Amino acid sequence: MTALDQTPVTASPAPTAADAPSLTIGPHHVQPPVVLAPMAGITNAPFRTLCREFSGGKGLFVSEMITTRALVERNEKTMQLIHFDETEKPRSIQLYGVDPATVGKAVRMIAEEDLADHIDLNFGCPVPKVTRKGGGSALPYKRHLLRAILREAVSGAGDLPVTMKMRKGIDDDHITYLDAGRIAVEEGVTAIALHGRTAAQHYGGTADWSAIARLKEHVPEIPVLGNGDIWSAEDAVRMMRETGCDGVVVGRGCLGRPWLFGDLVGIFEGTRAPAAPSLREVAEVMVRHATLLGEWIGDEARGVIDFRKHVAWYLKGFAVGSEMRKRLAITSSLDELRAGLDELDLDQAWPVGADGPRGRTSGNNRVVLPDGWLKDPYDCAGVSEEAELDTSGG
């Protein structure tokens, strides 16, 4: 794929880069107000590089989840995950933690060692290995614990802005986002991102954008970003118009579509985004993605193996037989990947409907929680440093 075509849109008057809405997070001005959602095993340095290239360096691109315990203990994998390319500005780390003291240590380490320019806190992850420890989307139910973590993080961050990402709540009977938003404001959090689903919904059903609007009304003091069901640049504009939110966080919509960030820049700045890519252009991006992973890991085969999970997302909607899809998903070298792609009908146009939902869609799950978690929304007994995960990423 080529760089964005900067031909002005013919509509009059056409917006320009100077007219595009911007988002302020501490000292950082994000224009247009578009953020790559942290996704475990996905938003590593290579994927962030691809998204940033298509956006022309515009937007904010957040690392995958870093556990505070692993960071404090300087776990080897974790230290690799927090490595940023010299062109990444601002450097944005998302932290997961359950114990206020450990979160505080991790944040102070980032600030004192200049490891990042922005810290985001994960209170939105719905996966069982996180919620069963009382973390992620389970944690805001414990109001005092949430406040203690935010207080430690903000005080330890110094001049670094601290933001948080959360869901509506655990399930429809345990909604937490309005209380959590007010606590965040009181503790000095710079901005809040809300995924318009509960933990029980995981990624099923339709995101509740009205909750984003309610949160914006509830905490007008700080920026609110909306997340959920942004599959196209038009969806992002519609979310901001319908909810009044200050920016958007894009997650599953860019899986196998890093060029979505070019589309987002185009629609906000009034420049014409490139035409939807042909399969030939998609194949070029696939090879580049796998190459970047190999360079980052330091081993071509491991990079291609890590890339396998992206194959189905890139090929969504294209006429590619099941046997070839399986073959491409088990390649172990760049030559194998290129050879398989070269056998496809690369002149295929972008498929109708391929811009829609992608990634996990399961919903109505039972949320795995620590014993007795829901008995008291304020009692934090039983949550300790031992509840911290010891690994980062996926």
C-alpha cells in the first residue's frame, strides 16, 4: 500500500489538518483524536509500526498489556515488550495491576527511568486469567481498591499523564463505569476510555454507545474516549457525533487492517484516503508485518510463526480456498509465506463487507471472579501482591 493520497475532498468547505479535532492527554496533543487500543499479543512494536506508517505518524499507539509485577521484577519478556522504536512519540504503555503498592512501584520505575511518556491503566480486560485475580474489568467494582491504585499511579507518575480504560461493569447487575469515572477525576486521571460493553459480554452483541455519552456528561472535567464497534473511519466520526466523546479507541477493527489508521486520518483531516486495497497490496503488507516481527524477535521463523494468527484477519472476505488458508497459517519462513501468497489471485479487489466485524465475537459469558468478590463493593480483603500476574502480553 502506498502513502495516503492527500488530494482534497471535493466537498465544500473541506476540513484540513488544522481543522481536525484534537485530543489533549497531559502535554501530548493527539490529532486526529485516534488511539490504537492495547491488545494482548497484537499491539507489539511491529504492529504499532505498521499502524503508525499508515497514519503518517498521527494518533496514539498503545503497547500491549504490561503486568506491573513483571515490570518491577524486570522480566525478560516484559522488558522486550516495553521497547519502543525511536520514532514512537509519545511512547505509551498500558499497565495491568491489582495491588496498589506494586502498581506504584511500576509507575515510579517508568517515570524515573524514562521508559514511557504516557501510562494507561487496564481496567477493561474480561479474560478469566485476569478477572479471577480481581483485575481488569472486575476491579472497578471494588471502589476503594480502584481509588487506591489510581492514587498510587498518579502520585508516582510525576509529570507523566495517567489514563485508564474500562468497561461498563461486570454485568448488567453490576455496572460500575459512572462511579469509576468520578473516582478517576478525583484522583487526577487525565482521560478515560470506555468500552461500551460489560465483562460478561466480552465482544458479543453491540457496544452501548449511549453509555459513552452518559460518561461524558458525568465527567466533563476530563476527556472521554469511546471504544467498541468502530469498524470504519465513518464509524469513528459517527461515534463522536452521537456521544460527544473527545476521541476514539480502535481495537478489533484494525485486525488485519492497519491501513484503517490512514482512513481515520483522512476522514478527520478531509484528505482522500487510498482506495480499498487489492489482495496484492494486502499481501505486501502481510509480508512486511511478518518481516517486522522477525526483526523484532530476532528470529525469522519465530516472527513468521507469531504472524500466523494474523493471516485469517488479513484474508477475510477474499476468495482464498480453505486448504490455502491452512497452508498460509502454518508457514515458518518468509519464503514460504511469499510463495503461498504468490499462488493466489492477487488482482482481487477488496471484498464487499470485509470492513465489518472481525476478531472475537463471543458474548454472555460467566465472569470468573475471586470467591466472594460481589459481596461488598468496597471491601478489598483478600487482594494482595500475590494477585498480580507474573507475565505480560498475550
